[in-house]
Amino acid sequence: MKSLNQFVQEYFEESKALLTSFYPGLREDTFKRDLELYLFGVESDQNQRLKETPYLKGIQQNVSKFINQVEKGTPLPYITGKSYFYRNEFLVNSDVLIPRSETEILVEDASNFLKQNQNGDTQHVLEVGTGSGALILSLLSEVDFGVSAKASDISSKALDVARKNFFLLKFGIHSDTTLDFICSDRLSFLENKEQKFDLIVSNPPYIKRKGDSSLVHPKVHEFEPHQALYLDDENYNSWFEKFFLQVRNSLKTGGAFLMEGHENHLNELKDLAKTLGFQNVELKKDYCDRWRFLKMKN
Ligand SMILES: C[S@@+](CC[C@H](N)C(=O)[O-])C[C@H]1O[C@@H](n2cnc3c(N)ncnc32)[C@H](O)[C@@H]1O
């Protein structure tokens, strides 16, 4: 009798062209891992579970459901409900952006800042636009001291996902750390409040809805939340101007703001930040040599 592993192997061979058109660079082993995650909730060593499972009626229905979604080009993390980022697995669904590997650079820079800035006083950290919580939770897992953190998002559904991820990853975060989730447009929840932060991080929406549309993969546009991706072209600069002014009002002197952005627009945002009075405004490249990060101090 055919094993599930044999079935998947044959399916992958026959459908490789279609699959790689949806998922560029998809390999058979990662495809099998995702199927295991979908069917069994866990992956096994060398796809052992697929090898041991006979391809019988009971399982065929679930495999078909997986393949139906795959053949629509649904991003694999939305099918399995899980995505890997930095050192952890995160729950994801279509209410949140699938965390991208380049954002891991922000985790590294932000954790280096916190480590260098650590002087015994509790540091205050804010993430704006937390989505799944991948960035703030990776940052909090990375430091071996307590931090007072807040994570905001305009989407309450995204915050539900982030809260679940916090619950699952809590054990890897210093016990003195606190993390509050806040539903807010940028930093509006701080209006009329005196609270100041040592560090603010953000991977905000930064694609121009019209101007950049040809640069967005159609499956990203089709499946990922538009609120996480796009800003209107005509409001782009004013959106960031309000954001930067709020950040400037909420950062301590010497505090840092680290942000991911679009390689075609970061230069302009760098000039804007300088005009608004930020110090040490710098751009940083990602691992593909693209200018993707903006760093500044108050
Ligand atoms: C590019 S995603 C980043 C998600 C996550 N931080 C990550 O890096 O994977 C941007 C996030 O910002 C949120 N967002 C969009 N507009 C916002 C606003 N005006 N205020 C706060 N959050 C906003 C979106 O809901 C989304 O979760």
C-alpha cells in the first residue's frame, strides 16, 4: 500500500511547476513539513510521520483540503497556522502579516540597543503595529533582564493573535517583563500622557497602494491584510510625519527609534526625520543589499 509520503512525493513532482509559481523556491521537504504541520499539528524527523501513515480514505480528505488551499496559492503559513521567525514559532492567521525574515534585523538591532542601554533601571519599549507579535516577542525573548513593554496595533483581530503568541512564548521571556497590548492608531493612545520610552520599534505599513502595486506579489496582495501592507499614496508623507512627531514626543532623550521601510521611500523619510529634529538619522541595508531600515535618536 502507498504511504502518504509516496503520495506527496508523486504529487510534488507532477505539480512542481504550479507550486513553485505560487511559492517561489518551494522545496519538497518544506512542503512535506507543512503538510505534517497541517495534518498532525507537529512535524517529525525526516518526515517519519508521512512515511508511517498509509494513504487511506480517512487521511485523503484532509490531504485534499490542504491541496485545495495550496492550489489557490494560499500562503503556507496561513494554511498551517504557523510561521517561524527569529528563534520561535508563531501562530498566524489572515488577520496578521506573515512575519518576514528581513524583520529579524530589527530584532538584532533593538536587542543590541537594550543590552547597551541597560543600567539597572527598567527600560520602556514600545512596538507600533505589532501584528502577530513576532517582533516584540522575539525582542523580549532575546534579553535576559526585565523590560516594561507595550505593543500596539490598529487591528483588534491582530492583537488577539499577538496575545495568544505571548501566552505561548511567555516561558522564554524574563519573569520581570511586562507586556501590554493596546489597540490604537500609531501612538495616539499616549496623547495627554507623560509616558516616555527608551526604544520604539516598528514595521509599519509602507507600500504605496497605487505607486508600488506592480512591485507586490499578487498572492501577497490577495491573501495578506491590506491594513498591514498599504498606505494611500496621497497621504504617505503626512502619515509618517504624524507618526514621527508622535515618536519624537514619546522618546526619552537619547532614546532610539528603529523602523523597517520601503527601499524606494526611506531616503525621503530620512530627510523628513531630520527636518523634525531627530539626531543620528541613518539608513541600514538588509541582507540583500537593499536600504530597508531607518534608525534615529531623540
Ligand atoms: C507590516 S505589518 C507588521 C506586523 C509585525 N510587526 C511584523 O513585523 O511582522 C504592519 C502592522 O501595522 C498595523 N497597522 C496599520 N496601520 C496602523 C496604524 N495606523 N496604527 C497602528 N498599527 C497599524 C497593521 O495592522 C499591521 O499589523
